[in-house]
Amino acid sequence: MPRGCSRISRRPSSSRTSLPPSVTADIFREGHEQLLAFLKFRRFDQERWSESPMRFVDNDRWAGTFTLAAIGRHLFTIEALPDLYRSWLADLVKRVDAGQDVRSELAEGAALVRAAAARARGADQAALLDAAARIEDGDTPTAGVVAAREPRLAALMDRYLDRNEATWCEREFEIVADRERARLAAWYEFFPRSGQTPGQHATFRDAEFQLERAAAMGFDVVYLPPIHPVGTAHRKGRNNALVAEPGEPGSPWAIGGEAGGHMAVHPELGTLEDFDRFVARARELGLEVALDFAIQCSPDHPYVREHPEWFFHRPDGTIKYAENPPKKYQDVYPLNFYGDDPEPLWREMRRILEFWSEHGVRIVRVDNPHTKPVKFWEWLIRDLQSQYPDLIFLAEAFTRPKMMKVLAKAGFTQSYTYFTWRNEKTELAEYLTEITSPPVSDYFRGHLWPNTPDILHEALQKGGRPEFVMRLVLAATASSLYGIYSGYELCENTPREPGSEEYLSSEKYEIKARDWNAPGNLVALITRVNAIRREHRALQLSRNLKVHPSESPDLLWYGKTTPGNDDVVFVAVSLDVTRPVQSMVDVPLAELGLAPDEPYRMHELLSDSVWEWRGARGDVELRPEHPAQIFALRRGRA
């Protein structure tokens, strides 16, 4: 007792401090005694346990919650013990109801109360001794029973429990309390080297314009691809050409050159002081800067000269460049985490992240973490978060589902998802439900991105502006974490060639200057959607998503509610943006506390239109020019 704790991951799970984690356990023992159970919890670096009572549910199942008062790593477990006082009292009541002589039982109860008094001090001790006397020495057995059932006595007995027979769960479990931005954020990715002048490398000071744009659109995080010096050896040209023309900037992911490596900034972007100013300006605008952490080097990186043992070598002694057959990346050397002595490399990677943390970066997007040892990430994340508990790690791991989940269990705060490749109704419903429901949501926070610099999905290529609108609304409302890569607001959708997910004239290999006011842009829509997210607490959660029935195979209908249903939001998105889509949709009246004939208003937040609905079904119509709707349900008539 207890023998098992349900739904606890083998590795740490994550929880937000203002949303107490829920724990269930099967707790039982031999005999008929009543039980008590407590959740015990403490900071990882503290010795003293706090406790929170658990409640009996049914069939030996107990449940409880506890509040983590600070971000960081915590431990919790369960303590259970027989409730001697209530077991005795329940037996006493049965005997009294049966008309039995209970003088002996009253004496036993008085002894229990005196034992509690021995553990108490001051006024509490005096009150317990007085209760013991009244139980045992009352004028009648009835008076003793009345004294035994006093609520104040029950509270005192709970305060001074006999824990000699207490049993603790055989394990202590870890849980990480993250700050709010770990579960709620809208991200905007842009290349700071792309400014407003065609062909001219922008600086951090120039890029402050992008910060202002991102803040105006309502984003919370700006994510920058690598900002370090770019190598010249085997530099890639436009559209990933094997040879760069003079003046072409190369890929930011080919990190390292004469100006330094992972702890330097590209000279054309400016200095470290300029970067610090950039971070400070972002903070003034209510934004946070996230950096890319790509564990790879250009052939010009200082590590190649200073630590050749950190790389993979061919039989002839030359260093291997990165390959993912048939693709070749001649401008990049991967680092070898499987050498004879990997510890110096591990510690250098930690030093890089510590360096940028000291420059105000507390969000890191990790490039391809699934190609590095899981035990490395377990060590690195745990070690860094012990120093910087507010540090957030996003895993850019488009890999096998089990590996993505293992990385989350290893400590990654957030993860990219397969959202980009889920487009049909059934697969969307199943996937979104999977990543927002236990047990996956106990440790995995899914980040939804309609596009990235590497991924321009076929649906965006063919669907045009309506598809961009639909996928934006879907990403921003289905998850509390979503992001877009710049150019999305301009509906950029030209692939490098048919069948490719690469952009034509990809910004990975060239500097772009855009007209952000171009006709047909989505800036106003993005601004409105982000405002709706901030106005509606139901959209600030992910574990509350429920997909509801809708008749049309081309319409996805889902809802989100807050505990207590004080904020209720429904979303409809068209999965065929080429034509109008009409469908009857279900509203779960009973779950919302609505009577079958009770009227309610559906306020469509994008168009600011209001309809009165009644009953468990409603009619939704979406058109190519408006392929998504966001409804706030409000009680009463329009």
C-alpha cells in the first residue's frame, strides 16, 4: 500500500505551476480499515516534503492534485496509512445503531485521542485531552458518541496523525514545472540578415523593424535561424547550388568561419553588443528571442582545427561531411558524439548554451536532436535547467513517433509535430486528439507549424490564400503553441520544382527583401487570430481540445473549454478550400450545462457576426474566401 501510481512517466513529465498536476493511484490494504492518502512533493534541491491530501474516488482508486510554487524540477510520491480514528468511529456508529453496549469501544477511542494528544502541544493538546475525557467519562454512552463525532476533534486528529503504519510509494517521481511560455506562445520565425534593401545584408539594428512587425501582429516569440559566422568552404549558392557565386551569403546552418564559431555572431549582423540591444528591444516589445542550436560545423569552424577528434573521419583521415542519402551537405560537418571520450564535446555544447543564456536567450530551438544520443539530452537539459530553470527547449525532430516521444521524456519542453502533413479529416482528428490527450500530453507539448524554411507543403502550394488562412486558424486554435515562418503572411507558395517541399529561391541560401504590404497579405488576419488567442482562455490550453461530430467529410469541427465552462470556443475549418462547404455540426449541450431547448449565441469572432442557436446541432457554411470560423458560445438570446 500503495503498490502502483498510474500515468506517471518513467522520465520527467512537465506541468505548469498554475495548473496543478493530477495524480491517481490504486491504494488498498487487507482488512476493513479506512485509509488516508497524501501526495508528498518537494523541490528537487530541498529536503522537506510538503503534502496535499488525496480523495477516494471508487474501487480503490484515489486522486489528488498539488501546486508547484516555483518553476524547476520537483519530486513527488504518495504516502498512505490507516485512518485509525475514522475506522474506530465508523465501527462505533454501527454498534450504536445496533443497540450494543459501546463502553469498551469508547475507552478504545479515548485512548486513540490521548495518543494524538501526546503528539500535540499547547492548546491543541489540551483540547484533545478534554475530548478524550468526554468520550470516556460522559454521563451516558450517547454523550461519548456525540463528543467523538465533533468536527473539531476530527480536524485535530487529522493534524496529529499516527504515521507509524504509513507506507510510501516505492518510487519518487520527477515532474518539471515550466513557466507559462512553455505551454502558451505564438512564434514568428525570420532571418535577421534579410532586410528591406534587396541584396543587402541586414544588421541586428535593421532587424528591429521585424521585431516591431512581430509584436504588432501579436506574436510572443521571435525565432532566429543561426546568427553565427558562415563558412566559405563548399558554400552553397542560390537554391542549394553546389557552388556559390561571389557575394552569395551561404546557409546560416553552415556555422563557423574566421570570425568564430557557435559563440560568435556574423560580422555583417553586428556585434554581441548589437545582439544584446536586439534582445532588450524585443523585451521592451513584449517579445522573447529564441535561437537555433544546430550542432554542426562548416569546414572553416575553429573546432575543425582545434578538435578534429570531435568529427567523423573516413579511412583516409579526411573529415566526413553530412549526408542523408541521396542528399549531400558538403558545407557541413556533423559532430561525433560516439568517440572514445565524448565528455569534452558534451561540456562544450553546454558552454555554448550557457553563453547565450547569459546574453538573455532562454528559448532554444534544437536542430535535429534525434541524431544525437538521448542520454546527452537528458544530461544537458537537466544540468542547464538546474542553473536556468526558465530555459525552454524546442525539439525540431521530424522523425519516428517513438523517438519524438522519447525526446520529450528526456526533457524537451516542446516538440515539432506531424501537423504539416496531416490534411485529411480523420488523420487530423486522430492526430490532434493523440497529442493533446493523456498519456501523450502528460509529457509531450506539440508545436504546430503550417510552414518552415524547409517545408512548403503541397497543400499550401495548390490551395493558395484560402489554404493559408485555414491552416493558420487551425494551428493557432488547435494548440496553445504554434508558429509561422516569415513569408507565410504573404502566402509565398512557389516550390523549387514540382513535387518538392523546398521553396523556390529559398531564404536559406539568399537574402530576401519583401513587400510586407503586398495585396492579399494576411497581416490583419494574423493579428486578429493572435488577439482572439489572448482574449479567450480556452485557446490558451491544449489538453482541452475535443473534436466533435460534423456531417461533411470536408469540415473539421472542434471545441475548447475552460474548467467550469466559463469560456467556450468552437472552431470550424474547411478541408476543401476550393468550394463552399456546408455541414451540420454537434454541440455537446450536456457537457456545457445547457438544456436541450435552451437558446445560446454563437459569436463568430473573425467576422463579428452573431447567430442564435438552439439544440444540439447547428449549421455551418464555409467559403473559399472565409474557410475558417471561430465561435465563442454565449448563453442566452442574441
